[in-house]
Amino acid sequence: MRRRRRSWIVLTLPLLLLTACSPPDEPVVALAVRDGQPVGVLVPCGGSFGQLGVHVNHDDQGDQANRPPLITWDVQGRSTSEVVEATLLGQPPEGWEVADAVDLTAAESGMDVDVEPLTELRPGVTYTVSGSAGRDSIPVDFTLADLPRIGPDEVLAPRGRDATTVVSRKAFLRKARGSC
């Protein structure tokens, strides 16, 4: 009986250590509106390199084999400030650059993913804003119909993992910094 317990501990310990190495996604990305344009807001969590992007959300469009291409726009660069803001599909923040849309190969799953650049936001399409800088973000889904709901000092932020809510920019920044 004693041997079984030790083997259980020996087998479980590496799994616990691997789990501890991957921090959970955090509420460090939100969507703001400036001059009528959507703006991604990222709170870096101590990471020197960051990424902020938006893509067409195809989660509700069938199985993996028949999915349309990943349509995305991303900026990346060094996080030198407490808050990084990028007008979606616009010029990247100073010191950042627009990332090239590159096809991905998922060899372990046997799938290829076609990637196309996102060049415009359209009504009726669901988009997802996400990012990372030291920590990965909980993504924020939105449509163009959500933009008028976001006031000048507000953001659309994650509420849990599957919902969003409009909150004050100040409240979002406080929560995001606290989660870092």
C-alpha cells in the first residue's frame, strides 16, 4: 500500500509543476473608443515584449475542417509603458510594428491554418481582441454595434471568460494591474 502512494505522488508532482508554470489568462485587455474608432487597450504584466491584436471570431462556424481562414491584425513590440493603446487597423503605438499575417501549420493536429490580414471591420461580424505581455489576456469579443455603448472614459472589458461588460477605464486598469 505504501508503494502505491509514492508512485501516485511521483506521477502527480510533475503535472502540478507543469500546471504551475503556465499562469492563467488575465483580464488585461479591453476595448475603448477614441474618435469613433475602436482602440485595443493592453496592460503589460512586466513583460518586455507585447502583442495586441484583433481577429474575426469564427467560433460558431462549424467544425475545424471547414472553417474559413483566420483573418487577423496584430501589432507587437516592447512594452515600455504601463498601458499600451492601439487603434485597431491603424498605426501601431510608437516602437511597435504591425505583424505580418503568416499561414500557420499545426503539425501535431494535421491541420494547416490559412491566415489573411484583417483590413476592415464590418457590421454583423464578431471580432475578438486579445493580447499578451508577461501574461496572456482573457479575450474580449465585440461587434461594431457595441462601439456606441462605450463612453469616453469607459472600456468594454471581460466579465468572466464568456461575457463582456462596459466599465470605467479607471476600474479596468485597477483590476488589470491587480491581476498581474
